Amino acid sequence: MLRDGLSGLSTSHASGASSGVSWGRRPIEVLVVDQVPLFREGLGQRINGHPQLNLAGSTGSAQAAIRLADRARPDVLVVDAVLDPAAHLTGLLTALDQGLTALMLIREPYRTPRFVAAMRAAGVHGLVQRAALADHLIEAIRRTYADRRYLDPALGPLLDRADPAASADPRVPRRRPLSNREYEVLQLVADGLGNQAIADSMFVSVETVRSHIKSMLRKLEARDRAHAVAIGFRLGLLASSAELSIPVARRGRSVSNQVP
């Protein structure tokens, strides 16, 4: 499946007029979140090769994606379903930025009626097969941004077969997304900091920290702080190391910032 997706990256990109969508002068900023560096780089090159798109950044971890989205302020989030199977990352970022649209890349294990229906119900704006050719991926990005609603025609039959009376996909817990502050607290808890140290780090009172922790535990349905950290790792919100790259300038520059 990865080979199919990368082979499509060598084809010529579709013209902006092919879909009949009207575009402004400012390029659409795209953030790519995918575990495979070669896939990210290939898709990033195709994005920068399109006259209406620009790569705002790319990363292989959900934790880094949250930090990067805060800095780069993308218009479209392109995320691999493997990194966001519960749509928690998507929910967090779109809650923080109401203008952000999210396009999810669906791999074969997640290509089921229940998962597709659950992602639509969770508020994911667009769904496309990760193995699609590059022209298709670029068009999916453009359509998701323009219409705030896109479904790969190849996935349409799955949605048609979804049972509306069936319960949601068990891999998609119905949790409310964390706020930016709650996520920051979760990171600091995972780093082993106590309430006072967290308060000092965030320049807030200990009571405010306790309030954030209480809300965080409720949203994650966690028993305690340790359980919340475990859930954070399971959802991909926490990682032992974060790797991300941020283009310093527009296309044509090979220089990038490496942020630990």
C-alpha cells in the first residue's frame, strides 16, 4: 500500500482548474502527520509543487503535530489514521482552531464501514485512501479545504454499508478533546512534575493546575494521573521523542528547522 502511494507521487499534479474550485491568492498551508518519513517527504514535495498549496510542516508523531500546528497555523491537517485512530488529535486541533480542516488517510486495516462512519461522526472533514495516487491525494486536500467535506469515492460504498443503528467503532472512544492547557499539563505530568512544579512552569497557581488535572482526568476517563499518562501514550498524544520539521520559507528553499 505504501508503494502504491509513493508511486503516485511521481506523476504530474492536477491543475487547479480541474475541479472547478475557485482559489484565492494565498496558498493553502498543509500540515502532514505520517509515521513514514519517505511518504511525508514525497507528499510534501508534491504539495509544494502545486501552485495553490504550501507545506506548512510535517512530523511523524501526534505530540509533535500539536506543537507544530500551534506554530505553523495550517489550513489543512493531513493525518494517518494509524496515528489518530480515535480521532483525538483531530478533535484537539480543530477545537483549538475552528478554521482548520482535517483530512484522514485511511489504511487497509481501517477500511471498514464502522470506522469510516465513526470518523465522519467524530468530525473528521475528509477521508481518503492512503494508497491513492498523488493526483487524488492533492485533490482530496483541495476539496477538503474548499468544501470542508470530502469522501474518497472508493470509500463511499463503505459508508453506504454502515449500519446507522450499530454502536460506534470500539477504537473510537467518545472522549471530549483536551484543551491546549490540559494537554500541556498532561505532558508535564508525563515528565514527572508535581503540581507546584507544573504551576511554576506554566506561571499559574496550583489551584489552576489542580483544576486542569481534574478536567483532564474526566475527559480521558482516567482513574488517576498515571492512568491519564498511559491513555495519552495509547492515543498517541504523548511520545518518548518527537521529531518534526518546519520549512523556514516558501517552496524553493531546502533549509528547515529541526525542533527536538
